[in-house]
Amino acid sequence: MTIQPTARTFSALPPIKMETAAPVNPLRGVLVTVFALKIVVCAFLLATVSLAPPVSVDARFAAVADN
């Protein structure tokens, strides 16, 4: 009578496989470009608003604008 081992041995374990990296999405460059353009547009709009005269302009601004 032979006794069968109840525990798994190292040779019975499946081999360890390295995980493969996910392929890079081809639209990643487009996404980065869109985000960069959004930042540039936001910076331009903030600069434009910061240079705009206040809403309640007095007569000096109106006189310069009329000339």
C-alpha cells in the first residue's frame, strides 16, 4: 500500500508567468495634446480678462476709448 501525498509539490505547481504590460492606447498622444491646448487657452483667457478694464469705468477710460 502506497501513501499518496495530500499536499501539492513544487513540481505540480503551474509555472509563474510575468504579467505583460498593456499596450499603449494610440489616442494617448491626442489626449495629451488636447489637455495641453486647454491649458494654453485657459492661460490666454485669464490673461485677457486680467487686462480688461473694470466694468465701472469712469470718464477717463471713456475719453481714451473715444479717441
